[in-house]
Amino acid sequence: MRGPHEFATMFYCSLTTLTATSYDDIVPLNPFARSLANLESVVGPFYLSITVARS
């Protein structure tokens, strides 16, 4: 079971990926986590732009 601290870390990593700021203090170590971060960095902006364009 994941604790609140681990959830906060995952949320922070997700926001860092979506806002494309950088990974200065947290880096996904697991290859699967890296793949998810890469996928999120590609799909996230597309989702936002498609949502805005449909409005």
C-alpha cells in the first residue's frame, strides 16, 4: 500500500512532466516509470491542445 508521502512524490513527478520544467531533484529510476513519464510528456500536451481546440 502506498503512503501519502509516496503519492505526493508521484503527483510532483507527474506535474513536473506535464509542465516540462525539469527533473532536477527527482528522477524515475524504473524503466517502466521512465516510459510512463515519456508517454505523459507526449500525450499530456496533445490532450490539452485537443481539449482547447474542441471548445
